[in-house]
Amino acid sequence: MEFPFDVDALLPERITVLDQHLRPPARRPGTTTPARVDLQQQIMTIVDELGKASAKAQNLPAPITSASRMQSNRHVIYVLKDTSARPAGKGAIIGFLKVGYKKLFVLDDREAHNEVEPLCILDFYIHESVQRHGHGRELFQHMLQKERVEPHQLAIDRPSQKLLKFLNKHYNLETTVPQVNNFVIFEGFFAHQHRPPAPSLRATRHSRAAATDPTPAAPARKLPPKRAEGDIKPYSSSDREFLKVAVEPPWPLNRAPRRATPPAHPPPRSSSLGNSPERGPLRPFVPEQELLRSLRLCPPHPTARLLLATDPGGSPAQRRRTRGTPPGLVAQSCCYSRHGGPNSSSPNTGKQELKYAEQETEIRSASEEQVLSQDGSGEEPTHTVPQQAQAPPSQSWTVGGDMFNARFIRNLQERRSTRPW
Ligand SMILES: CC(=O)SCCNC(=O)CCNC(=O)[C@H](O)C(C)(C)COP(=O)(O)OP(=O)(O)OC[C@H]1O[C@@H](n2cnc3c(N)ncnc32)[C@H](O)[C@@H]1OP(=O)(O)O
């Protein structure tokens, strides 16, 4: 990765360690020294660009590493530069590894909660052109030595398949201890119990390290006193938490837009990773609150309005359709199961129902947009029903649509500890 400034002069060592201050390292004697603020700007540019490249490589919607995030967290980043001869160039960056201590609640092999604060692998990237050349191992090995940790003591924040393979190949890390958060830990993690070293020990360790090596090490934090089991929540804040909203809203908000062709490679599943979300191409989605708002503001389905306005008992055709079916069939046809169900074989149920429900949601979102853009209040929905909504399909899915909404809201409620309204 090349930059418009002299990376070689900016980062004299092959591996540079940067902490939250993003201080430019001391330059080699004899090199001209630009203003310090310019140097720091260059460091920030490198961190931002590396973060972007890593996010792209991992299919993340936004970088989890950036200069501003570095400055607001106590993380440490190891940057590897290319030292190969480049007579005419300004040097290049090969990749980086970001680590930091995090307080986690992890399950052991007996599924008991443990409050620990291990060193975590938070982000790791080697430029595509030089992957599988041993650079990742070089960087990782340097970090292990500097931080004085063993590979099995680490927690990994949502490792990619490449990283899992990397850890397996170089460090024999294979068997994971299932977790309910995004972190992956390996067998042997609890061998040392992760008791925080006595403050004096840790201080000595760091002061000794500081005496021999001026580069910053990942900050160490003390653990709070052990809490009762009941107080411990079985999740931990991942560095990628802020992406979670964008990564995977809960079902049914996470339904992908209909695709003409299935994805070539379905995202891999790993039972050994607990429920760590899978990486994969990310897709745009309607934020949950916005969708809820649209459901609350949305006008009644045009067909329902028509029925209410005419005959309280419904049109003869409608009566025939609902009365002619055995009781409960309408409800059954509205059941949508991701696993298919007894009614999934029926051509008029399952997928078709979902399709209409999706259409309805889209239409409702569109009509809400119109409502808001017209008067900003949503008070007069009848003027704003889009043309598409006024001509529903020949079959009436009014009941199905409303039931879908009801199920959808109930589902949302069940997934939340508090009601959103
Ligand atoms: C917590 C996190 O940071 S998760 C995100 C991890 N980062 C990414 O996935 C970004 C894309 N990948 C990369 O940047 C790199 O491949 C890294 C950082 C994972 C590894 O760096 P490299 O320099 O490629 O590793 P290195 O050369 O030392 O080791 C190679 C081994 O890593 C694994 N590996 C690297 N690339 C791949 C790949 N494309 N497919 C499968 N395994 C791979 C393999 O075990 C490989 O050994 P092999 O070539 O004998 O199969």
C-alpha cells in the first residue's frame, strides 16, 4: 500500500507500534523533520487507509479501524512496512494488526460465565498482493512477544475464515469454546484462568518492558471484583458492535431484497463459533425504528378500507373466499416459517404470502414517505396511497397483510426486553 508521502522515513522500523496518541516515531538521525503535526497527519492517513482496506477485505460496511477510533480507544496497532529495496519509491505498508484488552463475559466448557479481560485480536489485515507470504505470521509473532501472551490466551473478535485458518496453521488453534458473543476463544484459554496479575507484578512487567523498549504495549486493565453469577450478562461488547446494526438487523428485518440468482457461496456456518455472526456481503436494510414507525403510521390496506366503506360483512366475493375455506386456513396461509412448514407446499401460501407481505411493506414504506413529505404529520393517509397500492392483486391479502404486521410486531417485541413504544 503506497502513500503520497515517504512512509520509509515516517516509520523507520519494519514494525511500528502505535497507541491512541498516534505519535510519529522518532526519525532516523539525518532525515529532515517536517512539522510534527504533519507527521501525525500522515500517521492518521495510514491508519485510516489501512482500516478501509481491512473493512473491504472483510466485507464490513464501515472500517472498524480508523485514526479517530484509535484515539478514542486504548488499542494498540502494529504496522508492518515493506523494507524491500524501492530506490525510486517512498516505501509501502504491508498490513497491520490491532489488539486491545477487553472485559468479556465468556463461557467455559461447563457453560459457566467468567468475567475476564484478555488481550483481544480486533483487526488484522495484510495487503492482498502479499497475503500468504508469511507477513501475517511475522506481525502476529511480533505482537505475541511484545505483549507477552500465548496464542491460546487471546480472544478473537469475529475472526474471518482466513484468520481461523491462519491460527490453526501457525498456532494449532482449532477447538473453540462456544460463546454467546462475537468473540472466539480456543481450548486452553482457561488453562491460566486469566487471573489478573498482582498490580505490582503487572507494573513491574510493564516498567521492565518500558525500560528496554520505548514502544507502547497494549494497555492492561484491572478486573473488577468478581460478581455473582446472576449479575453477569452473557454478552460482551465487541469492537464491531457499532457495525451490528448495519450488519444484521433481527428477523424479519434482515430479509434480503429478492435476488435473481442465489449467492455463489453461501456464508459459512461454524457450530464451534457459538453464535458469532457470519461474515458475508452486507446489504442495505430499513432501520428497525423506522420500520416500526412506518407500520404505526401506515394507512390501512386499500382493500380493507374498501370493505369497511361498503359492506360491514364484506363483499360477496370476499365472503365466499373466507367463508368457503375451513376455519383457520386464512391464518394458516399467513404463517411464514423460515424452515418451511406444513403449508409451505401450497402454492397459495408460504412464499406467495411472504411476497405479498413484502410488497405491502414496500408500499407502506413508500406511502409513509409520501405522507411525511406532504404534510409531515401522517394525519391524512388516504391522500397518499400510491398508485400501486390502489390496485391490489386479484386475491385479497388484506387479512394476511395485517396478520403479518401483527406477527411482525409481536416478533419484534419478543426480541426486545422493552417495548419500543
Ligand atoms: C479479528 C479479525 O481481525 S478478523 C479479520 C482477519 N483479516 C482478514 O480476513 C483480512 C483478509 N486476510 C488477510 O489480511 C490475511 O490473509 C491474514 C491477515 C488473515 C493472514 O495474513 P497472511 O500474511 O496471509 O498470513 P501468512 O502468510 O502468515 O499465513 C498464511 C496462512 O494463513 C491462512 N490464509 C491466509 N490467506 C488465506 C486464504 N485466502 N484462504 C485460506 N487461508 C488463508 C492459511 O492458513 C495460510 O496458510 P497456507 O497458505 O499454507 O494455506
